[in-house]
Amino acid sequence: MTKRKPLSTVVAEGLSQKIRSGALQPGAQLPTEAELCVEYDVSRTVVREAVARLRSEGLVVPQQGRGMFVSETPAARNFSIPDEALKTLPETIALLELRLSVEVEAAGLCAERRTDAEAADIRALMEQFDARHEDPAAIEIHYDYDFHLAIAMATRNEFIHGFLAYLRPMIVPRYQLGYVVAPSGKEAYYARIHKEHRAIVDAIEKRDGDAARRAMRRHLHNSLERVRSLAAASGIAATDAEQKAAAAALFTELKHAPPAGRP
């Protein structure tokens, strides 16, 4: 079933089309929030998110005490995200919150229960993924998911591993790393991720469950903050109500998803 666009995206695209078509000329004042609420039948929060997106794209500029105006010299569009990616961002945040709640404990259990062979395999897998340094535009943001699955496998809890394997087809193909990492910053990004991974693996090798939990929490929390920043920059930062709706939609998707290993 095709998901509907977020309301803030609908409003932003509508206003953007008016600006680009000339219906709203450079220097023209945008309608007031109240007028836009009536025109698009949405809340003030949705209007503000839409306008924030237009502002981030350089299409509108504020004038203190007067309101928002169409930019006289719109900035070149050097940052854009396809609708397909925009539609997944609230659910991606919900999925990362879910992973955070499960994988922190998984890392601790792994450190306490793993065999020497499993610890060696986990380190080898980390080195394999972290050595790639691929173009951010050509790799998924969750490219290290198999590393996380290996940690879950070593917990000796088949339900933890089975659950994370079950989530894999929903998590990995969400969108490309290039949405949060510019090509110029990729080496620094990969170095940071390797540092986070190494802290997890070092704790697992030392059988330090508490340190492994802390390291995994830090790693997934950083991922969550990057995605939240992307959502905010895209003008679709979720309100509490929208986040709850995304989580509810995700729960429905989880209930109807095929078991891991089935098409």
C-alpha cells in the first residue's frame, strides 16, 4: 500500500510550485499562517514545518516583524531528498528507537556470553565493514547491520537475534548514507564509526558487559541523532503526535511482515 506524504511535505511542495511557476513572485509576501492553515486544511505546526523546509532551501526569507517573503535570489538547490526518503524518516526514527532498546542489552549479553571464536568473528566483521569507505551516495546508512546481527547471535538468546533478523528488511534499505554525510566528510565519518565500533568490540573481548552496553548506546544514539537532524533539515521534524502515528504505522507493518528468511 502506498504511503501518503507527510502533510508538511504536501504544503511545502505546493508553495514551492507556486514560487517556481511565478504565481508567487520574488519579493512577494507569503500568506499568513492562518491563511495557509485554511488553504491547505492543516495545523499551524504543519505550516511552520513546511515554511522551515522552504527556508532551508533558500526559497523564502524572513523579514523581522513582517513575515516570510519569497527570496529575490533563491539559493541553488544543492541539498534535496526524494519523497521516498522523506516518507520513511519518521519510521526510521521509530526503528532506531526500537533498536536502541534491544541492542544495548544485546551488546552486554554478548560480552558476558560470547566464545573466543565469536569475539574473533565479530572483530573480523567489523574490520571488513569499516575498511570499505564506500561512496556515501552508493551505500545504505545501515551498512553495518550484519555486524550488529553477529553481536545478537552471540547473546545465546535466539529471540534477540531472531527479532533483529526479522527487522533487517525494514531497516537496511531505508535510504543512502549520502543523505547525512557529504562526500567531503566521508573519511571523518567512517573514522568516527570505526571508533564507535571498536569501543563495542573492545568491551566484548574484555567480557565487560557494562562497557559494551555503554558503547552500543553511544553508537546507536549517535545514529538516531543524525537521522533526527536530517528530518529537521528536511522540514519534517515530527511532532509528538506525528511520531506516535509513525510508531503506530510501524507496529502495524511489523505485525504483517513475513518472518525472517521468507520473501
